[in-house]
Amino acid sequence: MSLFDGGQSMSTPTNAPSVLIVEDDSATRRLYRFLLSNGGYVVLEAEDGVAALEQLAHQHCDMVITDMNMPRMDGMELIRHLKRDHPHIHVILITAFGTPDTQKQAMKTGANDYLAKPFDFEELERRVRVYFQNRHS
């Protein structure tokens, strides 16, 4: 199957898990998208929490990877909305300003996982893969 005969490539089958990347930096979003789409995930993108919620109103998603500091709606506020309106979505919060208190606050707010920048991108891919493997076992 090619992109020309059905819209899906073999690396992203129609039943592939979907991940929404919420990040205000477009270069970082592209990097995460490249990393995860090569892993076989359907990757959606939003530049902040408001855009993410607008997208989730019309599209199913299994996981959200969100930055913490963004304009309009930060990652913590997005997590509060997700846990209220989309409790099935697994959330990974990423921040450049990580402290033990920030991690505690993120988990208390409803994040399922937490990564502090800088981190190895393979670690992010590993955490995504482990979540989806465990979800289906």
C-alpha cells in the first residue's frame, strides 16, 4: 500500500495509536513528529493548549505529549481540561523548568508521565512505546 492508494502508509496503519504533540516551538514539534511517525504512530500537532482542545473536540487521540510553558494555555491547565473531558488520554508533560516540585504538581494535576528538558529523544520514544505495549497486554 502506498500513500496514493488509500491515504495511509504502511508505517501508519489506520489502527495505529495516535499521539497529539502540544508544543509552541514549531521546530521541536517537527522533531517529535518525525521521531514518533517513524515509530508507526499517527501524529497530530497543536501549538498550545487551546488549539489542542479544539483538535480533540473533533478527533480521537490516545496520548498527549505537552510542553509546560506555552501561550494562551499552559500544559498544567491543558492537563486539567484533559482529565476532566478526556480522562482516557495518557498525558506526558515536558518542561525545561523541571524541579521536584514541578514534577509533583504535574502528577497531582493528572499527568501520567513527566520529562525534564534536556532529555534524550530516544527516552521519549521509549516511554511512548512502553505505554502502548502495556495498554494492549
